[in-house]
Amino acid sequence: MTDTTDPTDPTDRTPTTDPTGTDTDTDGASTPRHRLVVLDMAGTTVADGGLVERAFERAAAHLGVEPGSADHAAKLRHVRDTMGESKISVFRRLFGTEALARRANTAFEQAYGELVDGGLVAPVPGARAAIEKLRADGRTVVLTTGFARVTQEAILDVLGWRDLADLTLCPADAGGRGRPYPDMVLAAFLRTGAAADVREVVVAGDTAYDMLSGRRAGAGIVAGVLTGAHDRAALEAHGATHVLPSVADLPALLERETRA
């Protein structure tokens, strides 16, 4: 096949790769190797001080689960183990029927929203600056959550983060399946069009399910952070390519990866 590309055509901006690994357009402009960054919210970019557990306890009480009982302890343990997963999915397993799961989820979202409105969430130190740095470096940033859209928006409003990221996604935006499925990462990939290859995607989160969703989506970097639910061992066991003290360390990691 004959190459019909006109090397003099100023509209032809086919990227090439320079020796540092940074993609360079034919006019000399450069874009980062890892172009799309998908960040979890609670525990990763947002510090909520254990509000998930507090909201779950309110929801469980609403459905008659006795605090201090063996049933309560088992259900709370499952909530901790599945941090990062879509909450409605968690409640389906805990309560057995769709009707009970939806009642629990509604009670949970209401309780969590009330706690958020009470000023009990804050940015993880350095998170806002990290997101701004990532975007200034030419990367597209997407914030994701296992919460419902109404709860996600409440958090964004309280923090003043409505315009901080390029896109925000909840499980309903990706067909209803949250983590550990890869759907939200792939929805970010498809909806932003920021990357040409899933290996250009970076996923960062604080839970084992964040790591699983990133690996299942084929992301080139799946970074665990130690500001949330799970420790280094759990993050690495579920596929973390890197473990960082905080999301604040992510821009520096990506700069090092670009120079490598």
C-alpha cells in the first residue's frame, strides 16, 4: 500500500514517539505518554474519616440489623472488604433481595449525604494540587466513585470541585456495574477520547477493587495509595503496579515514567 500522507500538510499531526517516551506531534508539540488518569474519590482524593462505615451502620439499623450482633459484625466486615465497589451491589449480597438492597442503599445514600453536608469530608492533602498539575501537564483527569450520582455530586459541591476534573463518573454512567469491573475505567476511556490505547490510562485508588478494575481495563499504570481503606499488601496482591503514600505523589511518578 502506498503512503499518501503529505509531509507538507500542516493539518497532518500524526504523533511520533521520541526517545524519552513522550509522544510528539509532527509540528513539535508534545503530549504525555499516560494521557488519561482515572482517580477514585473517597479514600484517594477525598478524606471522609470512615463515613462509609457510619452511613452503613445507619442503613443496617434501618433494616433491623441489631448493632453489636454477630450479623452486624459480619455485614460490616463485608463492607470493609468490598470498599470501592458499587454500594447497591454490596447491599444485594448482604440483604438477598432487590427490594431490601434498594431500601438499604437509599438509607445509606441519605445517611452519607447528611454526613457530607455536615462538613465531614475534606480533600486528601495535596489532592487538588495534584489534579491541577496533571491537567496542566496535558493529561485528562476523571473522578470515579462507587456511590450514586447524587452522593458524588454532594461531595463535589461541598469541596467546590465541580470543575476540577474533566469528567466525573459513577456506576450508573457505565451501565450500572461499578468496581471491581473495568466498566468505569473503560467508560472514561471511551467518553473522553483522551487516549488511543488503554495502556495510556492510569488508574489510582485506595482499595483492592480499584486495583482489580484498573488491571481488568488494561491500564498501563495501576497505582495504589495508602490514604484509604487497604494496605500495601492488599493493593499489591490485587494488581497494583505502584504503591504511593498519597495521590499527591502521582504527578511525580508519571513524570518519572515519562523520562524512563
